[in-house]
Amino acid sequence: MTDDLSLEHGGRLHRAAQQWHRPVGQWLDLSTGISPWSYPLPPVPREVWQRLPDPDDGLLPQARRWLGAPDHSGCVLVPGTQSAIQSLPWLWRTQYGVARVGVPAVGYAEHARCWAAAGHQVQLLHPGQVDAALPTLDVLVWLNPNNPTGELTGDAVLRRWQASLAQRGGWLILDEAFVEAAPVASLGPLCGAPGLWVLRSLGKFHGLAGVRAGVVGGPAEACAQLAEQVGPWALSGPARFALCAAVSDTDWPISQARRLATMARALDRVLQARGLTPQGECDLFRYCLTDEAGPLYEALARQGVLVRLLTSPSALRIGLPADDDGLLRLDRALAQAMR
């Protein structure tokens, strides 16, 4: 159903250090697609550590505004969108039984794994196959932008898919983990439309993956059921504090997007100069199709540069270096690897 690296994720730096016999501090880790620049969080107040997480702390309205979700929609705070990815297949199963589910043929493999693990019938789809398959589906899971390819799907297409599914009581689940780093509009403002779910993450664009915080918008009644599944203290107090600080800052994302775009263009130039063809419109990573992905991955790892290896199709996903020194190190490692 998925490639043989389907349960692998970027960021396994300690394992790479053991495998390639290089200390963790000597690696250039470009394997995750997470921003190398994190939102500058203020110090966490002592009482945040001491008290139970408070659902009346004002975070939910801030998160709703960040998502753009209207008041009539549901909105759930989750400990990373991975928790929603795991919960939604069981929420459907409890309500409706076994579903026929379409997921991207090339994409974040946890979606396919979690729906299959809940006993649903999973069909892998390329973008050009969705319209033909849609009449046979109960659920469509889609990523915009796609991870790892960075490919975008226009909002008119997504709206058409949602309307088609909604006519039969189906769901469109839209994973927008990387949307803030791409020239595409979020469908968050459409939350509350029948069967539409939108998943957003604090980890990628804000560079705060370790916080494990995200927000899910969807139909109000179904979101209430999801909230019961994740529990009353799904987010820790410090995670709530971090999420509130980050999403209430409306100025920082502008400079962050500009900084990401500048480095992404510089990364493009390095990759092209070394004979690779970078693809994708997400400024947090580049996707490079190449028959030599395996050998290149190993050659880079021997030099302490960790990227993401994909096998179906053969490709590398390469995240952003944090500075010019990192970019130069990648350039030199690629030059050596190409030899």
C-alpha cells in the first residue's frame, strides 16, 4: 500500500549518528521539513508549569482565528495533528462502519496507515485519478501542499471534491501542515461545511515541532466527538502557552515567510548547480526525483548531511539549512556525492 519507508519519519538524528558513527552535534539535519528558525517564545511562567491546563485560558478563540474557522464550526486543540490523523479513522468507524478511503499515492504515509489500521479500505490516488475515483469514496484525505512533493491543489478543486463527498455524507480531510509556507489559501474559513476537516500544525512553519500542538476544524458535532476522544488535557500547559503566543502574533509570520522564501530560492540554486531538479511550491523543503536517491542519501550521510530518502518513486526531500554555512556545507557534500 505504501513504500517500504512508509513508517519512517525525518528527524531520526540519534539513529543516524549511531549508524554512521558521527556525533549528533556534527550533523546538518535537513530531513524534517521543519523551519530552521523557530518562533521566539517568551519564558514560560512558573504557574503554567504548576497548574493543570486551563480550557478557559483564551487559547481556543485564538486558535480558531488562526485557522480562520467561523463560529458555527467545530474547533479542537490537539497534541500535534498526528493525534487527529490517528483518531479520525476510528471516529468514522464508530459512527458509520467501514469506509472506502482515498489517500495520496505519494504523501505522508501515516494517513494511509491509520485508516488501514482501523479496518478501512484504502485506495492510493495520484492527483489526476481523484475525480474518477470520487464517486466510489466515502472519505478523501488530501495534503495541501503535499508532503513530500510540495505540489499544490487549487481551492476550486478542493471545494468541488468537498461538495461531491458531502452529497453522500462523506468527508474531505485536508492536511494543511505546511500551508503557511506555500502560495495557497487555507480552507480553514470553510470549516463547518458538511464533511470538511482541516488540520493545522504549529510545528512546521513556526519551527516548534517539539511542542506537539495543532488545531483541527470541522463539523461542530463531529468535532465535539473528536474532543472527547483526545481528552480534557490533550495539550499540556506549556504547549497551550506556546500555541497561544505563536498564533496571536500577526507580524512574525510575514517576516518568517520572507525568510523561508529567500532560503528556498538559494537552496534551489545549489540543487540545480549539482544536477538535481528541485520540485514543489512549499518553501520548507524541496523534492528531487532521481534514480540515484539511495546512493546520494548514503553519500551525504557519510559526510554528516541527513536528508529524507523516499523510494516510491525514488526521490530525496531536502529541508532548508539555517544559514549560508549550512548551504555551503550541503553544496560541498553534494559535489562530493556526485563524484
